[in-house]
Amino acid sequence: MTQIKAGIINVSGYVGSELARLLYQHPQVELKSVTGRGAA
């Protein structure tokens, strides 16, 4: 099975962190990069 390589830009708040968590736990997704702002 092929894995999808994904990255998330400008992660902030609850929704962004939940998206990162869900993608990290998904068996077919390889989370390559997550970026965000500390002031958000």
C-alpha cells in the first residue's frame, strides 16, 4: 500500500493540532512537515 506524504502549513489552535494528530495516526499518511506560529 502506498503512503501519502503530507505537510501542514500554519498549524494553530485546536483544529490545527487535531488535524496534525489525525494525520499522524493515519496508517496511509506519512507526516513530513508541520509548521506554525508561536504567537497564534
